Amino acid sequence: MDQIIFLGTGGARVVVSRQIRASGGMWFTVGETNFIVDPGPGALVRATAKRKPKLDPTTLDGIILSHRHLDHAADANVLIDAMTSRAKKRGTLFLSRDAIAEGVVLKYARERVGEIVILKEAGSYHLGDVTFDTPVRHIHVETETYGMNFYTGTKTVSYIADTRFFPELIDHYTGDVLIMNVSRYANPENYAVDHLNGSSRASSPKWLS
């Protein structure tokens, strides 16, 4: 059964450092394909602690990083270790060019992965039983950041990673399911300006209809 399992929905420094909410990202199972999106701190621990359903990180087929910030990428290396523990040169790592330049994924870990794919604006990708695209580069703290549309054959899941609101977002993410990174319910004094929040135009009726 296709499923999305949230290993944590926490983001930003205070929430993550205090683990007010867990910050492990999202585990997707589509057909026979398992992959994790934005494995922040605790992703491995949260995955291995799951019992219903049981998750085995050694069965991962891919790891996708929307951008290089730690709340979205901190557990990438340890999950690569898990993914490649059965066979070196296994699985696919998707990430931006600046995440590689910043050293988010260690050299030895990169060498273990079967394939590394660089995300780019208007890019299309394939991983086992799922295809996905990165329709537009986001506006987020001078960091190369991408959201994704995942196509499963029966449903489309749209994921809007961290970003400042801009009108094109509405047209690029039109999936049957929409997952958004939202920093706060409201945005007092322009806090976290490069994030969506509950008072932003991300609550557009076009998305909610």
C-alpha cells in the first residue's frame, strides 16, 4: 500500500534543538519503492522505532534533500550508511549543487551511493515506481531550495519545502495531496520571512478548493 509516514514535522532552530516536535522528515512507500525526503535530526531513530508499520532503513531506494539546512538534511549521512549497508553502490541521492558544495553529505558517503542526481529548476526525475519533478526554485535564505511533485500513477503528492511566498507557487503545486512547510501560525514582525506561515497567501482558496 502506498503511504507517507511523517517521522517528524519540526523545523527551525528552537523547535529542532529542543525536539519540541520531532524532525525526521517523511518516509514514502510507492509500490515497491521506499525513499525518504528531508531527513532532519532523528530520522534514523524515528524510522527504526516505528513498529506499525515497521520501517527498515536498509531497504531505502533513495534519499531526497530539498535543501542543505540541518533541519532537512542532518541525518542524510547516517541514512546513506543504512541504505548502502547491504551493498555498496546502492540507492540514489537527490540534492542540490550547493548542498554538495557545502559538504552536507560527506565524501565517503557520496562514494557509497549508487547514483547522485543534482536537483535543478524544472527538473524531472525517476526513482523506482515513482517519478517526480522540481518545478521552480524557491526563495529561501540564499539557499538553493526545491519543492517536488511526486507522481505515483494514481495520485500526485505536492511538497512545498521552505520558501518565501511568491505567486508562481500556486500554479506549480497542484497535487491531490499538498504538504507545506509552514513556520508559524502567524508572522509577527516579519519573523522567518523566507518561510510560509498561517497568515501568508499560501492559504489561497485555489489551493484549498
